[in-house]
Amino acid sequence: MVMQNNEKTLYELQAEVCKTLASPKRLEIIGALKEGEKSVGELVEILGVPKANVSQHLAVMRHKGILKARREGVNIYYSIANPKVVQACTLMKEVLTEQLKEKNKLLANL
């Protein structure tokens, strides 16, 4: 079966989103935003990194459609654009946790 162009395009877009999420700091941002929107200042405080660094990560994720931004006065608030992003990250974290537990069991049995 030959893959449709639309399906190939979808795989390419999926790979782009996965590349965007391939940063531990960006995953931390998603973790911080899963409870609701936060200002850039709040995220800087939570992550403990310079504002310029946080802003750069936020801009990349907003550009890829992972986050959405809202301006209120001088503050910009960010939130998750689609809750399924959080679900996908949570699912991957669960898979990794299970893998680590399995490796630990194997090591304990040596």
C-alpha cells in the first residue's frame, strides 16, 4: 500500500512537534502549564532560568501551535493550545517510568 501525500505530510508535522518537545526545559514548561495558564514571570520563577531563555522556548512552542499566548497589559500569559499535548506527554512519561521499573527489576535479580 502506497502512503498518501497527506499521511506523509502528517508524519512530517508530527516529527516537527516531537523535535520541538525534545527539550527537557520545554517539557518542564508543559508540566508547569498543565494546571492552567501562567505569565512569563511565573514560568521564570518555576523553572529557575533567565527570562530570555524561557521566552525563547515559549516562542518556539507557540510557533509550532503547542502553546497559545494572551496579552493582558504588560504581561503575556501562556497556556496549552490543545489538552491532548499534555495527555501525550503524560503517556510518554508513564511508558518511561514503566521501562525504568522493569530495568530496575532486572538489575535487582542479577
